[in-house]
Amino acid sequence: MSEAAAPAAQPCKVAFVGAGAMAREHARAFRDVPGVELSGIHSRTRARAEALAAEYGIGVVADSVAELHERTRAQLVVVSVPELSANSVAKACFAHGWTVLLEKPAGHDLADAQDIATAAERAGRMAYVALNRRHYSATRAAVSRLAGDPGPRYIKVQDQQDPAAALAAGQPPEVVANWMYANSIHVIDYFRVLGRGEIASVDPVIPWDPARPGIVVAKLAYASGETGLYEGIWNGPGPWAVAVSTPSQRLEMRPLEQLGVQRRGERKLEPQPAHARDAAFKAGFRLQAELAAAAALGRPTDLPTLRDGIETMRLVSRIFGPGKS
């Protein structure tokens, strides 16, 4: 994974749709990127948009997506809205000539996300997904170490979810029923980041039971011959953790922001330093903002596209079986 190139002389105007906690984190990160101008914001709750605009010096508060585009002429719009609103808001954004960065998941389930992607393609818009864990310094360091390791990889991803807590926090029942897309996507995406080649098969070891959410285990086989194992614990304690083992090293992220390395012949994981930006901002957001601004200016980056996000959602569907496709 390459870092973004040095900022271009051309400024990048960024607009925001949504004014919640995630929009605030995006605004913090984008404000720190040289050459970026926070141009405008729209939210269904104007008072929240006005408060965020005042906090971060955002020039325009608009009453619609169309007005936001007309008044800012931004190159990039960042969409941070609830899952059940993502479809209509994304389509409203695709009606205008800017690049779109969608908070994950891009839709509350796979069919919803595919509908959004079809709309983007019909409109000829470039859309990306904010899979910010790909931009952790820990993740990028792991990818870099693996690039120089020809050995076969065994990838284990551990997930933990509590749908009752999500409901208690105010999440809509339809979103919680698809909580593997809304939240498990954060860790399941690592199978696509750290493995080589297509995932040829996903076989249930302990299948998902939507009537009694508990333990979910699935074995993944890559076309490259490598192996992955997903372990999800629902309604019980467990970590979010990722480990990759090769004959020469073991890489472990637990928590995901921290990479540890254990070399063959050693007994302990050696913690690797994280980039300061992952402490100064919500982890992954500062580099993600830099990459998104570069993409909006037409420069090559490794920012995940909407289709990348959908491929991860498709993998979620394969792990959780019938009814999740």
C-alpha cells in the first residue's frame, strides 16, 4: 500500500452530507490536509450542520444536496448518514459532478449497496467507501511486511458483536438485523486486504443461526492455496483481532490499531510503532482524507472504491450464509 503523493497545487474543495459524530471526525481529518478547503455542509437537521460549520470553519450551510453542490462546486462530497438513508442520499449526490466518499457500509445490506453502485455507474460517478481500517498504519505495515514474505499465509479474523447493545443504543431493528454488514465488515475486510488471490470457497464450520445468534465460524480457501478462518462471537465477550501466520513470522493486530511481530524462533510479539496521525485523529481517517482529496483531483490512490466495499459485503454474505446475499 503506497502513501498518497504530496498534495497538488490545485486546491480540493470538500463538502459534507451529515453532521453527526462521523462527519465531525471526517471534518477534523480533512481540515488537516494541505490544500483542502472545507466548503460546505448539509444535514437534515440544520442546527447540527450550523454547529459543525462553526466549529470547523465550513463556509456554506445548505438546505439540500443540490444547493450544497451549486454553492460550493466541491470536487469531493463526504456522505456520513444513517444506513437507511444512505441509498437516497447517495443517489442525490450522484446527480452532481463530484467524487463521492461514502461512510461504510454503503447500504444497509448487500442488495441495497448493489443498487447504490448501479446508480453510481449509470450516473458516471466515481464513488469510494471509507474503509478506514485499511488506512491504519498498523494495517499498512502488515501489508508491507507480507509483501516481502513469499510463504503461505494463514489468516485468522476474530469478531465480536452485541446486537442487543446496538438496539439499546438506538440502532433501527432493520439495521441490527443486518449488523454483520454494518459492523462485522470492519474486520471481515481484512481477509481481502491480507490474503492473496480470490477467495475460492467459504465453508461453514459453525453456521450462522439468525434465530439464536451465538458462535459463527467459517473456513475460507483462497485460489492461491492460502487459508482463512473467521470466528465471530455474538452476544458474548470476545476481541476484535487479526493474525497472519507464515513460516517465518506471525503478525497480530489486537487491538487493530497496534501491530505486533513475532519472528520464527522468538517467543514474544514485538510491538511496532504506530504513526502519530492514528493517535491525533480517529485512526485511519487522516490518511484516508489525504487519499480521498487526491482521488477527487484525479490522482491515482489505493482508496477502496464502492465496488471494493461491495466485494467485502459479498464476503460477509458468504460467511453468514442464506438470507444474507
